[in-house]
Amino acid sequence: MVGSSLNPVSANPATVAIRSAVRECLASCSAGDTVLVAVSGGADSLALAAALVPETKNLLVNLIGVTIDHQLQNNSDAQATKVHSQLLELGIAQVEIVKVAVELVDGLEASARRARYSALDAVAEKHSAKLVFLGHTLNDQAESVLLGLARGSGARSLSGMARCTGKYCRPLLGITRSQTLAACDENKLSPWIDPHNSDSQFARVRVRTDAIPKLEESIGPGITEALARSAELLRDDADALDGWANEVAVKLDLADLDISALNGLPKAVRTRVLRKAIYAAGAPMGSITADHVACVEAFVTSWHGQGACNLPGGVKVSRISGRLSLLSR
């Protein structure tokens, strides 16, 4: 049960830091608005929920707790029930347990994430929630950047997670995992330790338990903070390039692109326009890789009569009479 430790006093520095971060994200809310907080029961989301309780109360904002039961572990329903009880004890009057069926399509992590966001979208729509709060921390951000580097991803992937994406808010991206653990201790909360977080079959776990500690050991401390800082800088660059590409794309026929118009663009902008055109033609979102884009870009920068590029979703790209023709099945 959370008592007076929720008050912003110097004895609870982690709690103060998290409440301050949460307060910034709530600045767009008005009295009577509804927000959701997704809670697994781990230290990050539990500390986030504890901070949201007094902050939403001060603003007269309605707070609803949501815990997603992925049904992937034994007794997952018992853990969901425990989270339900913890959130009620925190002072969240309305808590929902949502069970999801995870369809394994592209790995357990990605498939579970897709099912989780789909469930959160549905709950947010049902309650007309203005914001959905997620407990991703600075450590999660650093791990995302390192995974992106290992995959050879572009600037958008390396920029990690945004603090706000539509209705989704991640106020803890500047807060470390050690701070969320400290906040739980300050507020006498018992966080859940997810067995998946120590299962080395997952790349993210190996990054967390092996790669980053070895980097800290060989290069020096501060790697986690440096990776997160790099993500923030790259996000600024990626946003600027995306904005430029969007300005170009609205002036073009994405199904019939003029090669000369593309040829005058910087590569970073041109590849973004090509990616937009491919998705506009019907390729499934997230299915286009750097190799796919390179195949299409070669029609612009390395033309020697090559045949069509066949892309995911039945999209076919050809160069015909100085133009790129994008056809969907």
C-alpha cells in the first residue's frame, strides 16, 4: 500500500524524479480527461502507476489501469490478478485485465508486442482515453539503439522510441531502471520479476545482461546514457529528413515517379520518398527492408536495363521511359 511516501519530499528522490517526468506529459490534459497506464507489475510500470496516481488526482484527470495477460507463461492469470490488486491499493479505482491471444508470426517478442498494442488501442478507444502511459526507461532506449546497430538499421530505427507517439507517452525515457527500482522501494511496492527478462533466447536480454555490461567494462561507464543520448540526437535528424521527404512526396505521383525529380534529391531524402511510394502501392507496413529500397533506388542511380523489383505485398516496381512505375497486385 502506498502511503505518504508519494509526497514529493527529499527523502524519496526517485519518486520525485518520476513524478516530475509524468507531470510534463500530463500538461496537455484537462480536468475530466481520461488516461490509461499499462502495467505489467514490473518495477518500471509499477513506479509509473504510483507516480500517476497523485499527479492525475491533482489535475482531476481520470486514471484507468490496464494489465495485459499474454497467456504465454504458466499462472499468467495469477500475475494479472496480483497487478489488479496492486493498482487498486495504489488508489486506481478502475483497473482492467485484458487477455490476448498472441499469434506467433515474426518471433515471440514482436508478436507479443503487436498483440499488446492492439489490446491497448481497443481499451483506449472504449474509454476515449487521451493518453496511454507506458513504462519504457532510459535503459530500454539504450537497448533498442544497440539492437538497431546490430541489425544495421537506419537513423529512424537507431533513434529508438519517441517520448510521445500519438496517444502513447513514455515519460520514463530519461529515468533509469535503477531509479524505478528505488521508487518501488521508496513506496513499499513489490515489483514482479518477469522470467522472460532473464531468458537468453531473446536478443534484448543478451544485450541487457551481456553486451552492455561488457561495453561498460571495456570502454568505461556511461554507455547506457550515451546510447540514449545518441537516440535523441538521431531522432531530431530523422524527423527533419522525414519532414523533407514528406514535402517532396506530396508534390509527386507516388505510383508514377519522375526519375529526374528523384535524381536531384539527397540519398537520405530519396530513399524515404521511395519507401513511402512502396507502402502507398500496397506493401505491408514494416515489410520493406534496406535491400528492397536499394533495389528500387538502383533504377535511379545505377540504371543498366535491369528487370523489375518484386516486393512484399505483390508490389512490382519497374523503370519505364524515365519514370518509376509502381504496380500493386
